[in-house]
Amino acid sequence: MPGMLYFQPVIMGKNRFSLDVYKQDSIRAIDAKVEAQKIAFSPLTFQAVRALLELGLLQKIEDAGDEGITLSELAASSGISEYGVGVLCEMALGMGVLRFSSGSTEGAEHFVLGKTGWMLLEDDLTKANFNFVNDICYEGAFRLIDSVKNGKPEGLQVFGKQWTTIYEALSSLPPREKKSWFDFDHFYSDIAFPEALPIVFAAKPRHLVDIGGNTAKWAVACCRYDPDVQVTIVDLPGQIAVAEKNAAAAGFAQRISTHAGNVLDAATVLPEKPDAVWMSQFLDCFSLHQVTKILRKVHEAATEQTDVYVLEPLWDKQLFEGAAYSLQATSLYFTCMANGNSKMYRYGELVSAIEEAGFSLKTAHHNLGSNAYSLLVFRKR
């Protein structure tokens, strides 16, 4: 149609992980049985690792270095019985979290940290995931079946029955749980910010609307990157209060404004004619139908020159199978804790839902940051 823009999207960054891995089943039956046992006992093994971490046992074993530490030494230094330390460490051996030192003899084994144990103790990604699952998901996951059947986050009831989504509850979560949620949320998207900023500001937007701006981290990063940009954060009232406080603390109260409202509410109108619209790890909080509904609202506010940026970790655009696994698992959090109807999306299904709202994909930047985020750039047609 005359006057309408169509784009042949530019794809930047390739992924090494292939969906062909799901077409194979080459594991030996005996190894498959081992994997099945790991699944069967996973709630107990998870709690065993939690105990090793919170009781400081893994740290003591790491501190012992290559020589390791005996069961009796570990019990004496921790104040825990040899029985208690023993059952935890024996399970950790089975999981590959610990191993015996090469010089150990029967009856005088020295525990040393395995590579998996090191990841649990020192790797930032693993720590963010582990704490998030423990503090946010673990108890509520028992209601996963109810959540799947009812299309509601039934596990959220562990934090109170007054909430319909976890986003309404964030400002009221206990301190430990709140920290784990935000650490998890920010760990992923924040890593991609340094690579995303030059892409966004190559077009020199003067007014950027940040939908789902959360704690204002992206808005602050924008103001630090470009001295002239004005940012408007759109979010729920509880999050807006946090964003305003953080914007002021960063010295950008005059350049970061706020717009409170629920984007799914028909009464919520978005700021008009922005140069750019930004949504970071936001659309995965909604069903595909809701994604289209939100983007129709963006379409109404945007001009033909407005760039719409969507930053998401797409599980089929990851570099490694383990990263895809983590995202598939995160979808279960959305099912039983967050909202009951969203997930971590695949590239094609998310693009289709956005284009259904009247947009065309202009550019796709993959592999941003160490967590392989995708930055999708759309224009209205």
C-alpha cells in the first residue's frame, strides 16, 4: 500500500546452538536411567546444595584447596555432626559437586571441590539462578500442575493470596526474596546494555519511552550515555515509585519522567510520538495475545519514524544448549509464579506476535552480552 514501510530484516549475529539437538536421542539406556534418577531426586539434591552453601561447607572445602579436608575436620570446623556433614557430602559426590582428592585413602578421604561445585559457589550466573529458584520458585513450584490446568500462577499464593501476578507483589516481597528476584532479572538484561546502547543511540533519539522500566536502570544508563536524551518510564505505580527514587539518586530527575499505568488496561494511554520505544525483558511477561495487544497500543502512539526496540533472551537463539535449558526452565517460573500465561519465547513466535500489531521487523541483533540476548528493531507499517 502507498505510504507504508516494509523491511527485509537484517540479521546480525549467528547462534551455535541448533534445534537439531532435540531431534536426537542417542543417549545409552543406562545413562538415560542415571539422568532419570537425577530428575527423580532433584528436590532433595537441590536442598542438599542449598544446605552446603548456607552452612558454609562448600566454602570451607574450597578454602582447603587441592589437599582437601576430611569429614571429621569439616564437622569440627562447622559445628555440625559428622552424620549431618556426611550425608550432604556423600550426595555432593554423587552430583559431581565434590570429589575425593587424588591422594585419599579409604577411611581417610579428603573432600575437594569439583568443577560443578565451583560453579555453584563462584559463578555469578549459577548463583543468580540458584537463589532465584530457591527464594522465589521452589515452594510455589508444587502448584505447577494447578497453574497449568487453571492458567493462573497458583504458586504465587505462598507470598499472599491478594496478588494476581508477581509484578504487583514485588514491592511487598520480603527483603531476601526481593533481592533474589531483582538480582535474577537484572543479571540477564543488564549485561546486554553496553552493546545495546550504541545501537539505540546511533539514531540519536531525543525522547525514549521505556515500557516496563522497572528500577530505572536502563533509563539511567541512557542518560549517562547521551547527555540530551529524555526518558519516560511506563510501569505499574509501585515500580514507578522505585524508579523515581533511583532516577533522582542518579541525578537525572529532570531528564527521567514517569507514566504510571497498566499497559493492558484500556484506559492507559502511552506517551505520543516518541523517537524510540524500549522494552527490555518485558514482553516475556505476557502471553502472545497480550504481546500483540500491547504492541497495538505502541502502534497508536508511534510515528513511522519511531524505532521500537525489544530486548529478549530467545531460547532458540542461544549459543549453548545449557542456556536454552535455563530459559526453558524459566518459562515454568512464569507459569506457576509470575502470571500463568507467558514464557521465554522463540524468535519466530515473538516476531509474529509483534508484526500482527502492525509492525515490520527492521533489524535483528543476536548474541548481545554474555547471555546472548536478541535486540529486535521494529517500525510501524
